[in-house]
Amino acid sequence: GSPRAAYLIPAVYAAARIDPDRNVRSEALEVLGELAREQEPAREALRALSADEKADEPARARALALLDSAERALPATENAPGTDPESFAALLARAREAYGALAQGAGLMDGLRAAALAERTRALEAALEAGDAETAAVAAQRLERQMTPPAGFALALGALPERAPERFRAPLALQVRVRALWAASALAAAAAAGIGAAAIVAASAAASPIAAAALGTAAGAYALARLLAPHGRRSADVGYGPRAASADVPEWTVPAILTGLMERLGLPAERAPESGVYAPGSAAALGGYNAASFGPGLRPDSTVAVGEGWLRESESALRGLLAHEVGHLFHRDGFWAETWRRLGRLALGSFAALTLATVLGWTSWPLLLASGLALAASWALQLGYRRGIELRADLFGAWAAGSRAMRDFLRVARARVGDGASLDHPGLDAREANLPPR
């Protein structure tokens, strides 16, 4: 009945199935055997391993033996199904209905439960076809138990209460600072772009008002088109986008945790962003320990990508990392960063054009200085904004996944990549100090 079972069992199952170290696989099997005495999901995991054609024969046999031992230790079901044909038929109908509901689930646990339910349904059907009443009675009892998991499993799934993301509240001072910094940086970038454009249009008006009007209209249309262009996933732009998890990485890891976070936030699994793993050796992978979110918000056309190194760490650390990235998507940090980036590019282009016009003597140096100062101020303010949103995403992650998961994530990051302090990221010590105690 441990509340951590819903998170522990998939990790142990993955280790037992694909860990390259035979000793680790063997130890994971024994852990599943212990858990199987109390947890139905662990029995489902052993059942899946015993039928896994990719597993070696000794592992499959050991999984089957552990499963039999765990099932023999179970108490008899209080409401055992009847042994008449009508009772069997009713039980099979309920089992098929339950299987249909589980088959639509997106999580690993749903898949394991569906596979176990199908296997026990087939066992009962086979016993009925063979006319073996004793075997059918045992199969029916096991099927009934499968459809009514113990209270511990229900507790495990419901241990973390749902938290509607709209209820998240960062400290007021941090929220005000983040919004003020973004607004100030955007205004400074717009001012830098406006000064350059206005100076060039004014200079050209002296030679030809019509040409000046045409130039101003074209510049305005171009700026508007750039600002209003759809926001796509920048993963494709930067050249190291996510890829599907490779066969040697547990396929459940990232999408299953994302689905679990969506469930805890009270959001449908269909709204979860896509997930992927950085290509090994990419320039921005930080030795396999980078992570980023791309897209306009917490929606399925966004992406969360992690380095492969994180898949070798604890589930708690990975959960904290993914909760942090979900926090970025929930606050639409990528959208606002991209909006400022577009303003910054316009300002930089305007400053470059103004520099050329000033060198040619068409405009004055004070205007160039004013535009340059506004551009520099915009970049400086944006760096402060980025540091603020990292702290806010950490707080969201602690709120959604728990402070322990966030601290595990930050400690792993410190051990693997150092303090990580930069112009646009606070140091990991400062980020951990920013977290709530629990």
C-alpha cells in the first residue's frame, strides 16, 4: 500500500527487463517478487516479464516462479465468483468491459493491467472450453481479484492529489519581477527598433517624401509579419531536436511521467506535450544532461526533450526535471521568449541599418547612441527575466511533483554539470535555496 508504489514498480520493471547488468536484472526481479506479495501492479509486471519473448529463458522462468509464489500467498477473495455458467459469463463480460477501458489508457500501468486482464480472461475461457470446472473456478477467482485491485493500489494511484495548474501561485514579488522585466525588455527592444526606423525614414523624407512613406510602410509591414508569424517548435531551428527513445532506453520513462504529471494537474492525457530524447553527442546536450521545452504552451503540439543521461538517473530526479519543463510550458515561457527574440532581431536589424546610415552621414550619432543603449538595456533586462522564469519553473515543479523530486533533480544536475550559473540561469545552489522546504 505504499504511495510510492505507482512510481517504484515501473522503474523496477524496466530494470528487470532491459538493464545491461545481469545482476541488476536479477536483483530487480527479486524486488518485484517481494512487492508482488502486496501489490497487484508488481504481479502484473512479473506476468508481463514471464511472457516477454525478448527476455532470456531463466529470467522468464524466475518471473513465473515469483508470480506463482506471490499468488499462493494471497488470501482467498472474499466475494469469490460463482461456479455456474451464468456467473462465468457475467464475469467474462465485466472483464471484457474493463479491458476495453484499460486499453485506452496511455500509462504503463494501464498497459500492464490490460495485458494481465487479457491473460486471465483467456485462462478462464480455456478452462471453460476444456470443461475443467476446478481449473475454471481457480481462474475465475484470479480474474475477479484482477478486476478488484487491493486498497493499497488505489492508495498508490491516488496518493498525490490533483492540483489544477490554475491554482499555482508563485510568490507575488517573483511574479511582478518576471512580468515587469519582460515588459521592460520588450519596450526597450521596440524603442531601439523604432528609433532606428524613424531616423532612417526621416532622413529619406528629406530627399523624397513618397519614398519615405513607402519605406516606412514596408518596414512596418515586415515587422508586423515577423511578430505575428506562428510560433513553432524551435527544436527544428536549432538543429538538435528530440528523437524517439532508442530501444535500449525504457520507452515508458519520459511519456509515462509526463502523463502522470498531467493526471495530477487534473488535465487530460491528450493535452500532454510530445517527448523525445536528444541525439547523443549533440553540441547542446551537456554530456547527456540537457533538457528543454519547445512550443507555445502546455499542449500536444509542444515538445519536452531530455538528454539520455537523465534516463540513467533516479525516477524522482527525472520527475522533478520534467515538472520544471512543464512549468515553463504552463507559463508559456517559450512563447514570450520567442516574442521578445523577434523584437530583439528587429531591433538589431534596425540598429545595424542606423549604424550604416550614421556612417554615411544621413543620421546623427546621438540617435545611434540612443538606439544602442535601448538595445543593450533590452538584452540585460531579458537576462533578468530568464533567471526569474527558471526560479518560477522550479517552484511550479516543486508544487506539481514535490520538493523532494525537485531537490533530487537539482542535486543530480550539480553532480553531473556543476553549479550551472550563467547570465540567464541562476546557480543550482540559489535554485535549491528558492524551493519550499516540503
